[in-house]
Amino acid sequence: MYFEEFVLGSKTQIEPATIHKNDMIDFAKRYDNIPLHTDEEYAKSTFFGKLIAPGVMSFMAVWAKYLEIDLAGDELIAGKSTKIEWVKPVFAEDVLTSTCTVSKLIKRNEKNGIVELTFEVFNQTGELVLTDVTEMIVKCKCGN
């Protein structure tokens, strides 16, 4: 989708992503190897009472589902930034649902613009667990 085709405020529902315990532990051992994510006995003694998913993994599970939709498609030039805010912990077997909203459009020049997407991610009980604001650089129609 070209920059000009994005509509400010438009919303897209993302398919649910399940956080499986084995995947969560494997991810944590590789990328965020702290006991809160990998050691069940330790996690019982924490504020959370059990293992929590690494925050980046929680976002990436939702991101993978977003990529199945691939709003920009071939018109995507590159990612520009992302800002994740974790609001509540994500646990094993949580099912995350998300809405992606086009939250800002900035035309940079005749060739491309920045499309800002805001993700609100909820668990299966409807609690907001994280938000993310991602900017991507997208081709303009007239720049081709």
C-alpha cells in the first residue's frame, strides 16, 4: 500500500497470538536469560508468582501476526522506529489480541512518507498488556 492510501485513524484487527510456555522459555534462554523468564522455582518467589514472558517476545508474537497482513507490502522501504511500553505481564498460554491503528501520517518528500502504527495488545481477559508505536517509511505513488 502506498503512503497516500493509508487513512489516518483506520484500524486493523490482528489475529490472536498464543504465548506457549516452551517457546517462551526457549526465547528467554536465547535472548533474555534471567530467572524471571526461565526458572519456575525462582519465579514463584517474585511479585508475579510465576514465569513471565520476555517483553520483546510478547511484542514479537503480535508483530509476526501483523506481518501476515503486511499493510505496506512492496511499498515498504524500511522500518524507522518502534517504542514498546509494557503495561502488565504476559504469562505462558496467554492469548494476545491486537488492534493496529494508523496514528500519524507524515509526508517526507515526493518519494516517501512515514506511516505511524499504534498497536494496543490485550490478553484473553481483556487487560491491556502492551502498546507499541512503530514508524515505517513507505513509498509515495508519485515517487515511482
